[in-house]
Amino acid sequence: MDDTNMTTFVETGEFGPIYRQFEKKPKEAILFLKEQQHGECINALYRDDIGFVDYDSF
């Protein structure tokens, strides 16, 4: 089952619902947030020099 299509969430953050199913999936996170227009994708991008990066809508 592909969790990236699920829009369920448990937590709410500063930018709306927090979606955790996009860890290390930056492209999917961007497309999802573009469609949803609100929320946060936690740990969507990872870089060796800075670590995890969250994406959020604004």
C-alpha cells in the first residue's frame, strides 16, 4: 500500500495538519502540499550537511 496518497493526520502544527508519510520523499511532498494548500510534511528532504528539512505550505 502506498501511504503517500493518504490524507489522514493526527497532529496539527503551525501550518496546519502534519503529514509524516513523506520522509525522504521531497517531490511527493511538494506535489501533495501544492494540492492540499495547507499543512506540513515532516522530514521530507534530507541533506548530509544540514540533516532533515520539513516542507510546509504558506
